[in-house]
Amino acid sequence: MKQILLFISLTFFILSCNNSDQVKKQAYNWPQGVAAPVAEKHPFSMTAHGDTRVDDYYWMNAYFKKTADSSKAVAYLEEENKYLDTMMSGYRGFRDKLFDEMKGRIKENDASVPYKDNGYWYYDRYEEGKQYAVSCRKKESLDAPEEILHDANKAAVGTTYYAATGMQVTDDNQWMAIGEDVVSRRLYTLRIKNLKTGEYLPESIINTEGGNYAWAADNKTLFYIRKDVTTLLGYQVWRHVAGTDPATDVKVFEEKDNRHYIGVGKTKSRKFIVIASELSEQESEFQILDAATPAAAFKIFQPRVMGLVYDIDHYNDKFYIRTNLDAPNFRLMECPLDKTSKESWTEVIPHRKDVYLANVSLFANHLVITERKDALVQVRIINQKDKSEHYIAFDEPAYLASLSNNPDFNTNVLRFNYTSMITPGSVYDYNMDTKEKVLKKQQEIVGGYNKADYVTERAWATARDGVKVPVSIVYKKGLVKDGSNPLLLYAYGSYGYTSDPAFGRNQLSLLNRGFVYVIAHIRGGQEMGRQWYEDGKMMHKKNTFYDFIDCAEFLIKEKYTSKEHIYAMGGSAGGLLMGAVTNMRPDLWHGVVAGVPYVDVITTMSDASIPLTTGEYLEWGNPANKDEYFYMKSYSPMDNVEKKDYPNMLVTTGLHDSQVQYFEPAKWVAKMRAMKTDKNVLLMYTNMNAGHGGASGRFEYLKMVALQYSFLFALEGISE
């Protein structure tokens, strides 16, 4: 999805704040007389519903089409990179300092908290100076000899980008499936490793959906998803027998409706293989197969019905179903193993108007429910035997709690994660019977960090239609709310994705130089329940943009900042937000950072060959429908660029982006350059070796963060 999958790591975009008492400021003198790149214009007309749009820069999409303009498109991107380097040359040293500063906070010799699964303790560890994780396990005891499952540092040698995913192990613990991507297009090559010998089987399967691998109970049959290399959509599920030629693999399912995303996995009980097919949170269909009979046919759990959304898991002699059936905020239901259609579902937890049922995790004696109320996560524990229940207590005004790895079914210990804007990421083990909570690990900040030096708040901004929008705020203690503080306002606001208030060690570089950092929990996300999402999508999409603008006005009114010091940031669909609010209220922002922005809405949604387009018709609209076409046109950033003043802007992209193609931000920047009437800076950076999530590795991505920070600091005149 354009979200981010958005940004599997929000770290790329979650920045923060601080008090400016001792920060020296001196206006940065942007280099004068430097000619900005001027893109060639080759008008391309597109007509729909009697309306003609002209795109002067349509030729820029040539790279993946390998046309005569391919090298020209790359040359333009490189020219923009050189222009940025020249304009930011005075901050080159400070940018390097920021990179070293952020890298220096990372504990380089580190490891995740081990979790137990099927007789083994699994964990990742990191070695000093190395970019990637070493994935390991130990049998039964943490004192047992270490087995290295995968050393990504060795696998990444000779690549400019590397990502590994999946790492699914058979029930007998002898084989592992793993997906690898060395381009950043999210087309993973599936390989199978013998964990006894350490050798890989000779076969490899290209263009698979990474992470969507499921082993059958025979420990040799593997189910995987093939992707269309043009649309990048997973569309077929195949069955492979380890050690055989992939040419003999059997197709077990093909999704005929290319609006759907598909997945394959197993129930927590390991008893069933599950194929999921989902349409933009508007329609679901699951198929199940007894994992002990992999050659049998899958059975449809509940046929797809537009408007019906559900997901399933297995518990003893029944299935649990989380569903929106007559329940906009979802409810929990159950059914017997042999009668799975919705007519056989009975209620376990009823629907509540003010609580969104987000997730269900099953244990032998407990049911764990993750809920959202008033834009905060609640963790509810239900005893399966006596039906008693309680909530885990959290005491900060804004925080994020989430379930961690809990593969063990027969345990009374729940592992969960906790963080806030001032509390580093923490891992807890929680005894669901005694309510004892044990901190297993908290993220260590090398060089020290004192939580007491910072303040986090939750406030509510009133949108123009009277709706209260929550905002999460953090700043350094001692800050005076007099309107003079630089403030960075971040939001996403699409796909029902929630932007939760989490800690990020990189943010300290902003915190300690005077920034207030705010997350606006705007409509289009799901922080306030399902209706919050529905009110910020399709024909209600403008609520997302209005909410963000109104949150900014609220922060200015409350004197956290002023127009001269407020900055906006968002990425992917949040980059669309940046484009929209920049067009709507260019006067409101001193600077805007748009990462991998989705900005050419109608052109992209009109081209079914562009990756992921068809799967998102119910998020944005289908331009084939007249009303949806004109509504999208009314806010599409590319279509609403005008001859007027724009704020200072930094736009970033990746040449190999599989979610938002590089040419969207490139065309947008070229059009703004040609039309803007101000003298503010407009910069674009393209990572020529990466895609949607940026550079791989735990250090390399910091170079992008340092660039973003240095741009903000240059606008504030902060240079040390």
C-alpha cells in the first residue's frame, strides 16, 4: 500500500522538539545566483468526463518503462540532487555532525529480548559498526549454544540495498523460508535454508510477497504469493515442496479482482493455513486449509460481501472472528469449526460506539483484546475460565502500548511494548493472573537521557466543523509558550493507519535545539475509531487536510509557535497531505518537508498499470466515476499548483520506490518551480539506490534524517 507500508518504520518521519533557551540563531544565507533545475515541458493531454488536464512533465515516468526518455529522467533527478547539495552546502558540516550525533546514540552491540516459540528462543543481535541484524536462536535454554539463522550483514555484501523478511520455520524446526530484496521494489526472492546443515536448497523463487510464507504440518510443503511485476500486486498463492523444481509448483488460488490485497499465513494454533483477500477495509474473504493436509483444497470461511470486514483465528474447537458485522467499531464473535458462515457466528464481545476493537490475541487460558478509546490504546485481559477481566494500567497522558511477539499459546505471560513521547521503547512481561509487570528491556540511549527533562501533553484542537481532534505534544521542560518556538507538526491521516505518540532517539537532536514536536491525530486515521477513518477517506478526504490546518491554527493560538516558526511534515499518503495543505494554506507554514509524497492523485489512480493503484479505489476513489474524479481533482496537489507564493520546501523520493513512483514528486517539484512566485527555497532529493522506505540498514537511513533536520535548522538559523 502507499502507506507505508508506509514506512514500516515511522522513525523516518517521527521527529520532535525542545527548548531554545541556549540555542544560538543566525540566519542562514542561502547561496545566491544558483540556477534551479528547469525541467523540459512536453505537454501530454488527458481527458475524462469532458475535462482535459495537461501534464507538461508526463515524460518523467520513463525510467521503469525504459523508453528513450529514461536517461533524461535520471539526469533530471541527478540535477536536482546537485542543486540541493549546492544550496545546502553551508550546512554540510552540520549535517555530518547531526548524522554522527544520532548514530552515536545507538547502542551498537545490542540484542532484542528473546521470545520462545516451539522450543526455541529467538532473537536478533547487532554488532558494532554493522548495519544489519544477525537473527539467532537457542534451543530450550538461553544458556544453550547459539544458532545463527541469518546474518544479513554477510548477505548484504556487494549490494547498495538489502532487506530480508519472512524467516518462517517449519514445525519440526529444521527448515526456514526467507525472502530477500536487493533493489527496494519489494519483489522478494524466496529461498529455503536447511537449519541443520546451514545450506540453502538449490531452488529460488523470484517475485514473491515477502513475509507471506506458510509451512504445512508435513514440514516440506510451503505456500507463498507471487506478485505481478508491473502492478506489484500479489495475485496468486502457490504450493511448493521443498527440494523440488519451482516449475512443478501448484497454483492454489488466484485473485481475479485486482482491487484486493492477498496474504497467506497460519493460525496461532498452527492448525490451519489461511489465505486472506481484502479490499481497502471494505470487504474480506478468508480461506482455510487443515495444515495436516496441504494437498487438499482450501475452503472459503465466509464468502466476500461488500461492506463486511472480518479476520479470524483458531482456538480449540472454534474460530474467533473480529468483524464489523452490524458493528462499525467491530465486535468479537465465534463459531464452530464446521460451520463458519456468518449465520453461525455468535457474539462474544459486543460493539461499543466509543471503543474500537483493534486486535485479538489468543492464549490457552486468556483472551487479550487491544482497544482504542479517545485516541489511546487499552489492553484488556479476559480469563477464559471464569470470564473475569481487567485492563493493564498506563499513567502517561499520551502513549503507545502494543502486543509484542506472543507465539506461545500455553502461557499466562503476555509480552507487550510500551513507549511515549518521553519514554524510550520498553518491553514488558505481564503475568495475566497475578498482574505482575516485569520490565525486560528499555531502549538504551548512548550518552544518557533523562526523561524528567521533557514534558508530554495531550490537547484537543477544534476543527472547523466542531469536531475535537487530539494532538500529542512534546517539548523540553522550561519552554515558554510565547509564540517564538519552532514547532514541527506531523501527521499521516490515511488508510485507517494510526500515528501513535512514540519515542524516537533521533528526535533528541531537535528536542535539544528548541523544537516543539506535535502529532496531529487527524481524520483518515483510526485513532478515534472506525468512523474517524470513514470521515477522512473518499468523498470526505478534505477533512484530513482541514483537520491538519485547524490543528496548526490551534497551536499558534495557544502560543506554542507562530506562522514564522511552524513546519509541517508527512510522508507517502502523508506527503499528499503536505501537498494539499501547501496549496490550501501556503501562508501558514515557514517550511514543509514532504517525503515520498503521493501527489498526482488522478493520473495515478487512472492508470491501472501503476503499482497498487486498483487496490486503492475505495481509499481515494476511481476516476472512472465522474463525481469521484472531480472530487479528487479538487485537492490533488499536482492539479492545484498555482501561480502564487509557496513556503520553503524539501521533497524527497527514491528512484526504486514501489509505493509512490519517483516521478510523482519529481513532476510536482518541476511544476511548482515553473509556477511559484516567491523566492523561498524548493529542494528535492532522490535516493538513487532506494525505494519507499529509504536506505536499508540501521545507520544509513540517518543520512536522510540529518538532511531533513538540517533543512529545518537552516530555516530557523540554527547551525550548531
